[in-house]
Amino acid sequence: MVTRWRTFSILILFVGLISCQTGLRKETRPLDDRPAFTFYYQSLEALKAGDLERALSQLDSAILLRPNYSQFYCVRGHILQMLNRPDSAIAAFEQCLIYKSYNPDVWLKLGKLYLQQGHYEKAAYFLKKCVPEFPDSVAILLKLGKAQVLAGHAPLARDALVRYARRVQPPDPEYWKWWGVTHYLLKNDAEAISALRRYTDAHPQDVEALRYLGMAYFRAGKYDQGLSYLNRVLQLQPDDVQVYVYRARYFMHFKKPHAAREQLELALAIDSTSVPVLLEMGRWYIGQEQFQDARKFLEKARERDPENWEVYKYLGMVFEQENDLATALEYFTLYLDHTIQRDPDIEQRVQRLREALKRRD
């Protein structure tokens, strides 16, 4: 009986020791991560001391030991921003979101970085996510409006800018620039001109704003005023080929085709691959009824940018003149299918071509 009890006691003690050891392992499991966090804290100390390269090196060691900890990537992105390496910072912040998807601070950093780097769709995506997370930060609405308009989403840009202006009076001067560009894209030229005039009066060196203001005046039929602003662009940025395109249009409007041709040749000398210049040269040759030359430039424009649908409009005109009615119809249809605004002239041409092709059949 005693022997049986002793055996039972030893068994209990053995089980207890195993349980204690197991418990100790559970309690000390975070100690397995101490080397990673040692490097992390050393990185923070180096960061505090202003030694960014050492901070990055220490943090990379921490990530090597524990690659699935989101905070490491967040700090890495911050360091890379300070080192002026925005693309690498973006990659670090994106990696952070893989391990912690809900992180408004990182969303905001990515929104600003993508906007800075010209990735406007992604910038708008992250900035929009931030709006409800930072309800007191109206600056986010202004950045969102900028990102949306540069991404080509003028109605969404207008909505963001309206929300911004309701909360900030007077608005930041930059508001008038993006409000003006938004209305230029919406073809509200009077509103665009008013806003952009207000902005450029205070910022006379902003090439982008001056260009949009000049183009708005052109579309409103105020060619002399438009040209004066576009000439200011050329003084600040002599290689701006878009200004030469508008100067060519100016001379064409006043029946001076040779002066217009000179402007386009100047533009081609600066950038022979510019789609707007190639397209305008094609239009110029169509105006002179030199359709083979027009086709040459328009085909180059199409090769450079197959999704510039206006090119297909003018190629259609060329093929119509060459009596290749099927190809003309194909190009006109492509143009109309991808154009929001109605074009009655091309719609009538399409109808005539369909009737002509039916008669041929």
C-alpha cells in the first residue's frame, strides 16, 4: 500500500514539474523576442540622436528577427521619409498595413506620399479613408480635392472642395487653384477663370495655374487674354509644348496657318513624341486638306497613346476622305464610345457612313 502511494506521489510530482516547466515557457515566451526589440529600441535611440542610417540599420535587424510586426515597418517608413526616399517609405507603410490593416495614421502618410509622388488614384483612396478618422483635420479635405482632380475625377473633387470651403473661411489660397482646375475640367469656364484669376494674382509664378487659366480663356473665346497668360507660362517654362499648341490654335483662329505651322514645328523640335503636338499637327494638315501628311502624324499620336480617343476622331476624318469608309466608321465609333460630351458632327458622319456602307452591300 505504501509502495503504491509512493509511486502515485512521484507520478504527481513528475506531472507537476512538467506543468511548471510548461508554464514557465509560456510566461517567458516574450523573452524569445527580446533581441528584435533590443534592435528596435536601439533604432529609436539612434533616431532620437539624428543618426538616421544607423537607425535604419538597427530596425532592419529587428525586422529580420521578427518580420511580421507592423510597428517596425511604420517606424521604417518614417525613417525613410526623413531620408527623402519616398518610394521606399511607401513600400514600408504598405507592408505595415499587411500586418495591421486598420491604421489611420499610416493611411494618412500614404495619402500624402502618393500625392507627392503623383500616384493620384492611390492618394485619393487613402485620403478618403482618412476623412472620417480625422474629423477635425479639414486640410485632408483640401488634399483629397487636389488628388481627385489630378486623378481626373472632377465631380468628386468638387464635392471634397465644397466640404472644405464650408468649414474654412477664408479658405487656404491653394483652394482657389484646385477649385478653378476642377471647374475647367467640368467645362464651367466662367467659374474656372474667376477662381484661377484669384489664385494667380497671389501666385504669379505657378505655371500649372497660369496654363489652366489661359486654356479656360481660350475655350471661352477670349483668345487675346488666354494667350497673354500662356505667354507668361512660356517665360517661366520655355519648353512647355502645350503653350505652342495653343499659340498655333490662336493663329489658326485668325487665319494665319503659316504662323501656326511655325509654332508646331517649334514644339516638335522640343518634343517630337508629344501626343498633343502630333495631334495638332494632324489637325493642321487636315485644315490644309493634306490628308496623307495628316495621317502620318495622327498614326504616330495613336502609337504613342492608343487611349487618346480624340486621335481616332481625326483619323476617321482622314479615312473618310480616302474613301475607306469601314475604317472611318470604326474610328468614329471608337471616339464616340469613349467621349462623354456629345459630338453632333461626328454623329452625323457616322449615320451617313452607315447608310453608304449599306448601299454598297
